[in-house]
Amino acid sequence: MKKDILYTLLTQFVVLLSLLIGYRLSLYFFGQEGFSTYSLVKRDIGFIAVALSLGMSTSITRYLAFNLNNNKKQFDIFVASITIFIVVLLLIFILIVLFKTQITYLFFSNLKFSNLVYPIFVSSIGIICHTIAYSFYRGILKIRVSNLIEIVNIAFFSIFPFVFSSNIVQVLYFSGYLQIIFSILIFIKIYKNIYDKSYAFFPNAMIKKLLSYGLQRLPADIGFNLLLLLPVLIATHNVSYEYGATIAFAITWFSIIGYLFSPFNAIILPRMSVYISNNQIKMAKNITVKLLMFVIISTICIYILELLLGDFVLKLYLGEGYTSDIKFVINYIMYAIIGYTIYLVMRGVVDALFTFGVNSFNIGLSIIFYVFLVYLLTIYSHEHIFLSAFVATMYFLSVLTMFWVFKGLKKYD
């Protein structure tokens, strides 16, 4: 497990580096306007891809972990996930064709960005295809293979298109197409490895099972990304496009810390699922407590490091694009970092402990909490409404998550 965490940590470092390079390239090639557009687009793609995934990344991983030595079940899970995504993508494509104008206004508050709708859709498909391939190998505990897929699809294919693109639209199209093609090649390999002529090709029972488990987690996946997107959307519509883009970049910078902790979430769900299925509850409890302490201590250290070096790194990274507004918004949002990392890591423990959507319930309460705070702070004319509400909501979410972690572990006493 330690080696898996190390390799995954290195992978996330590469992904993190590619993310930073992507933002820098958008500023270098397309100027401040291109940088602002790219910041908003990346946040939108993250939200859309998660919404279209229907919580399948979690359900694929979990059910594969419960069927490590059963090729028939693995085949059913693979075919069921592909079938679900094809149907969903066809339905979403129809909706985009019918409501392109409304979608443009929702995400950009300006119809001049309508040319971004289709490339965003293509990029989202690429992310979803990657999710299936990545989740499959993660579920069967081939962590190194899943890491390699992550490096190629998310890291390399995110920055390579800048080399031969003349605008953001082309970057999004090329990135999405490359991810789709590479993922399809992986699908073919998976199919050849696990297919047997005796298997039924349309596993209806598994489709229902994946949907039943995944849809309960869909509100959590959508809701969490919505929490990260809400300050951007509200600021874009109520203040300005530029301020919304500033918050979008600040939240992305804030989310970078999450990339450092994703190895734990990527590994903890399948591992905890195996421990629980084998009734190794003491092991599960020990790992949970140690992981929580590690997350809190390491996050505090990272926060202190960001306070000391963040300003220097941002100036070096953004150059002329660095402004006092960006600095202020990032520093404000960083107050929420401990609550953010606790949720990121411990949500995997919650998903392993409960079959019903506890994380979805927690996220739903947190969104209500955020909206209520924005309304309350508006009444009292509080400054930095969107940012203050965001910080408070992250800690509210972390408290809810830990409540269910301890509740879930206690039921096995």
C-alpha cells in the first residue's frame, strides 16, 4: 500500500505540474483574455464531466474491489459502465443542441462565448472515457497502470494541444479527441483480457446495481464541484466576468493542494472496501485514525509553506498576469484548506462504510448552508461575501464527514 501511495503521489505531482503549465501556456499564447477564458472553461469542464459520470467512478472501483478474482463480474461491470455512459452522452448531446444558448448564458453570462459549448462537451467526453479506464484498473488494484493512464490522459493530453493550437477552442477539441482515442484503446485491451464467449453481453442486473450505487453518490460528486463553482458563477453574474475568472483561478490554485492528497482517496476506497468485505475492522479503524492525523498535520505544514512562498511563486508563474486581486482572493480562500483536505480524503472512507449516499446528504446540506450564508452576509453588507461563505462551508462539510466516519466505524464495534 505504501508503494501505491508513493507512485500515486508522484503521478499527482505530474498532473499538478501539467495543470500549472496549462494555465501558464494559456497566458503566454492567448494573453490575459485567453487566460481568463481558460480558467472558467477548466472549472466548467470539471463540473460537467463529474455530473455526466453519474457517480460511476466510485461504483466501478468499489464493485471491482469486491470482485477481484471474478472475471465474469469484472466483465459485467466494464460492459455495464460503457453502456450507461453511451446512453447518457447521447441524451446530453441532444440537450446541448436544443439549449445551446441557455447553456452559454449559464456558464459565461455572455452569448459571445457560445463557440465554447461544443469543445467543452468534447473535453468532458474525454474526461469521462478516462474515468472509466482509470477506475477499472484502480478497482482491481493495479494502481501503477491507473497512474500511467492518468499521466497520459490528464497530464500530457492537457498541455500537448497548446503546441499546435491557435485558440482555446482548438486546445479543447484536440485535448478531448486525444483522451477519447487513448481511452478507447485501453477499452479494447480490457475487453480482450476479460472477455469469454460464455458471458452475457448486456448485464442488465449489473447496470441496475452500478446505477443504484452511483446515482446515490451523484449528488455528492455534482454538489462538491458545484460548491467549487458557485462562487465563480455568482461572482460572474453579479459582479463581473473578470472577477469570476479571478475566483475561478484562485479556487484552482486552492484545489492544487487537493491533488497532493488524491493518492489517499484513490487508494483508500478500494482498500477499505476489501478490509470491510474481509471483516478486518480493526485494520480499517487504525488506518482511518492515522490517515486523519496525517492529513491535518501535513495540511497545516503546506498552508504555512504557501504563506511563505505563495506570493513569490505566483509572481514567477503568472508574470504580468499577476495582480493584487488574485493574491487577495487566493489568500482568503486558503483559510478553508484544512476542511477541504479532510473531506477529500475521508469521503472515500465514508463510501466504503455505507452503501447509501452519505456524502450526497452531506454535500446537499453544505450547499444549503452556503446559499444561506451568502444570503445572510448580503443582508448585513459583509465584505467578500462569496469567499467568506465558501470558507465556512468547507469546514461545515468536514465536520459532517467526520461525524459519519466515526458513526460508520462505531457500528462495527
